[in-house]
Amino acid sequence: MLEETVEFAVVLVTAASQTEAEAIAQSLLEAKLAACVSILPIQSMYRWQGKLEHQQEWQLLIKTRINLFGQITLHIQAIHSYAVPEVIALPVLAGTLPYLNWISEQLD
């Protein structure tokens, strides 16, 4: 059975290294702002200060509740190495009720 909801979100954050990504993930989990964080190596291309950049980065997929987005943003900005870190939330439109309940149980 699927539960339709916009209570939950996946927050995307990129980090400069695997070490930084793991530190951010651990910090969010310890603060109970995330139930789970998946970390993936990625190649990013973007424009920064008028110049085209191509870098290896690490993508964090943070499973959480949407109402924690503000706290997550402040938390990440305080520890992230980037001047302008990516912190964007994608709503979870539907998910299995047992998984969504598990997410809720992990968070404050």
C-alpha cells in the first residue's frame, strides 16, 4: 500500500569530498535531522563566478520530513566547505507506509 504525502522530502546536497559528505551525513543523523543519507560519487558541471567548472563531487540524498528543511539548511551551512552549498528539497509524493513510518521514528 502506498501512502500519498508531502510530509516527507529528499534533500539534495553536494560535497567536495567523500570525507566531507560522510561528516555531513553523520552530523545530520546524530542531530536526528535525517533518517537516512545515501552518498553517491557524481560528476558536476556548473558555472561559478563566470567560469564553467567540471568537478567530481559527492551527492547526499537525505531522507527526512519537509518541516525540518530550515534546520537542515542552517546545520549544513554551518559545517559545509562551500560558500554556496546546494541544499534543495524534493517532496516525496508517495511511499510505502512502513518506510515513511520508519523515517518519522528516526527524527525529532
